[in-house]
Amino acid sequence: MGVRVCGVCFGTGLPNVKGLLRRPEATRLVRQMQHGELKPGEVRKLLEEAKAAQKAARGEA
């Protein structure tokens, strides 16, 4: 089972997370938060993977 993540930065460590949960790359993050499946240090990795997948889908290098 996951642990509760920081409500200020959502475990990202980012200083500005305004609108983070509405961004397309946060979809998987939100799902895992809802089901309590997040693990420490996983948030940043999930966001990076989602951004990379979006770039690949758009055909960027």
C-alpha cells in the first residue's frame, strides 16, 4: 500500500505545482493518488515518464 504524499508539492519536490494535477502528464499520478498506490520518490518518475511518452507521441526527439 502507498503512503500519503506531501499536499504542498504532491511529492514532486517542485516549488510551483499550480495546476499540476490538471496537466495531461499527471493523469497516472492522480489515479495512483486516488487508490493510495504511490510510493516515496515515485511521483517525479511518473511525471518524467509521462512527459517522455507525450514527446514520443508527438514525434519529438
